[in-house]
Amino acid sequence: MVIIILPTIAFIIMNSFEKHMMRSIENELSAYSYSILAVAEVEQSNLVMPEVLIENQFNVSDSGLYAFISAPVKHKSKTTPGALRNAILWRSQSLLTMDIVDEQLSIKLVPLVTGAKSFFSLEINGSPHFIYSYAVSFSEGSDNFPITVHIIRDKQTFSQLISNFKRQLWLGLAVLMVIILLLQLVWLMWTLKPLSTLEHEIKAVEQGRAEKLTSLYPIELAKLTTQLNQLLITEQKQRQRYRNALSDLAHSLKTPLAVLQAQRDISAVNQEQINRINATIEHQLKRAQSAGHSSWLLGIDIKPVVDKLLNTLAKIYQSEQKQLMLNLTDYPTFKGDEADLLELLGNLLDNAYKAAKSTIMLTISQQEKALIMCIEDDGIGIKQQQITQILERGVRADTYEAGHGVGLAIVRDLMASYQGEMHIGTSAALGGAKFTLSFTDKT
């Protein structure tokens, strides 16, 4: 609005100022014409003028102010017989020295009826001038003697004045525009600062650096931030209650199962069924305890989790002397639960340690809107038929070779709950299996 309105105001001011100056010059030239008419006389049908005029500029050569008097006469022409044209009867001293003939002036002037006025611009010797004309008629007995007084003024002073005014006006408006824009910028930064603070706090919550919004906000945002904090607290408490209830359920189910398993007279068939029930409970409890996809889960810094997990695996597989190559970029964060992240990486790395001959590679990269985790090993890999079956919904993975057992079912279910994607293929670098987990930020 500032960029549009201020230039529009400038054009209006310049136009008004130019019209005002034109009107002032017209009034000034009109006053000069009356001063000349005051000293003009007609005697015996001849115009009589004094040698020196009261306004000294008319008496000085090339003063920029000129005057002459013309009278309409009949022009003898074959095309327009009896047509009127102006004949110059008198010129001021300032006009006498100009290199201009009467024909140049008379051709550019149109005869006026008595009492008429005209004001316009014309070029004399290639230079612009104002000219004011006023037609009157002197009475001598019963005869009338019509004449027209012409006042000429150089336009250079006027043009320079208008140019200076435009330059000063544009300069002043440019400074004013910059000041207004700076004030608007400061005002916008001040009024929008709570929104910027809210954005930073929400990002901190997403990245796990904060658990709730703590800043003070204006009335317009206070209700919103209060509701967001309530939502965060409610979700955390509800997830904790849910997990506590599941833990209690697991303990209540394991006790009867332990009693049944302790019986000596249980048949092999019944023992097998009890073991299957026990495994199913473990699997389903791990599925149910995952946080799953949620827009308000706290962000988890992956590096400490990975370090903790690798230390544990290094102790477990210390005797096998297997090397793990770790590639972490851009301080990645996982938008989910720490237990779920441990479950995902733990199962896949445990499988990789079991399947690998000597080397495992873990690569985690944070892209613009995606988190990519790759686990590779130099083992025998997974056959294409097994990959297809693993990725099918409802198919268990515990019938496959050692190193890629029941943990894949848990990983697959966790990926589904987080709306992520899991790709299984062959590692180009190590030659064994390659598991790629992709989490896309849909917020």
C-alpha cells in the first residue's frame, strides 16, 4: 500500500503544483497586458505607444519578458480571399533585438474576437515560451480600432522550477517511504514475535528439547497455547496409563502360564500350545506398547540411543569380533518413542550381528522431510521369495533362517504404526542383506 499510495500522492501533488504555477503565470501576464493597455492610445486610426514602459523588463534586450500588439487585417489570398490575419503594429524594446521576424509571430497567432483571451505555449527560435493574448477595441468617434495585446515570457525558469520541485518531492517521498517501511517492519516484527516464539517452541517440542510451551503469550494466543500444553500432557499421561495397564496384564497372564508350565504331567502337545501362547503374548504386548504415529510425539535424539544400543550389542557379541561401521549425519531426530526406536534398531542390528560374517554397517541420515535408516551386513542375505513374504501383511517371519526371525514381524508392525516404509534388498557395499527404514514427516 505504501509503494502504491505514496507515488500516487506524488503525481497528484506535482499535477496540482504545475497547474497552480500555470495559473499564476497567466495572471501575471494578464496584469502585464493591462499595464500596456493603460499607456496605449489611438490617434487618427494609428496606435501610439510610449518609448519606455513602466515595467523595465520590456525595455531590456533579451530579458525574457516581451510584448507586442497586433491587429487583424484582411489577407489577400487566391484560396481564401478576405481572410483575416494578424499584422504586428508595435513591439517592445526587449523583443526588437530578438532574431525573429513579424511573419513568424503572426503565422502562429489566431485572430481573437474582442474580449477574448488565450494562454498557451509556443516555440520561438527553438525555445519554449508562454504567450498570453487579450483582444480589445478602441473607439475613435464612430470607428472601432481592434487590437490584441500579446505578452511573451520565457518558459525556462518555469521548467527549472517544476524540475526542482519534482526532484525535491520525489526525494522527500522516497525518504518518507523508507521511514514508513522501516516502521512497518519493526511493527510487524514486534506484533508477530509471539508467533515466531510459538514456532520455535513447537519445533523444540518436536525435537525433544522441551516437553511443553513455557513462554508468555498475548491474550489472542494464550488460549491456544494452553490447550496445546493440555493436549501434550494428556497424551503423555494417557500413553503412560496404557502401558502400565498392559504391563499389569502381562504379569497377570505370565503367572498362570508359569504355573501351567511347572506341571509335570503336561503333555508335549499342551506344552507346545503353552509356549505358543507365551510367545504370542510377548509379541502382541510389544506391538500394543508402541507409541505409533502421532503429531505431538517428542523428538528423540538418535545418537545417544544408538550409542547405548551399540554398547549393549558389543558386549553380547564380544567373542565374535564383528566390526560395526556407523554413519550419522546432521544430528538426526526420531519423532516417536525411545522404546520404539530401541525396538526397531535393536531387532534389525541383532539380526545383522547374527547373519553377518564380519561387518555390519548402520547409516542414519536426516533429509529435508524424511529420516532414513539403513542396516547392512555381509552375510548370505535374504532370498527374493522370502523378502516378498516378509513384506506381506499378516505373514510371520519366524520360519526363516537364523538371523532374520521373529524380530522382523515386530519391526514390520512398528513401521506400519508409524506410517513408515521398510525396504529389504541386497547391500551393494557389503553383499548381504540391507534393511532401509524411511520415515516421512507429513506435518
